[in-house]
Amino acid sequence: MEKETYKEIEKIADNLQAAAGRKKCREIERANSFYEGYEQGIEDMLRSIRQDGRK
């Protein structure tokens, strides 16, 4: 394989790897956001139930 061709393939592979890393980070942030929102919703619900029970 010519050196020039290899360099081009290597550059494309690096770009694909970087894009995959960025996508992974976005997906992790999305999943964490969903989880945190879900947790907050549960806490809010429990707080409301506790407050209603005190009345």
C-alpha cells in the first residue's frame, strides 16, 4: 500500500473514531439527564406524599 493511501485511510479512521467518541459523550449526557430527571420526579412525588400525610 502506498504511503499516501495509508495516511489518508489513517486520517479517515481518526475522524471516525473522534466522531464516535463525541456521539458516546452525547448519549451518556442524554442518559444521565433522563436518570436525574426521573430521580427528581420520584423525590418530588415522595415529598408531596409526605406533606399531604402531615395535613
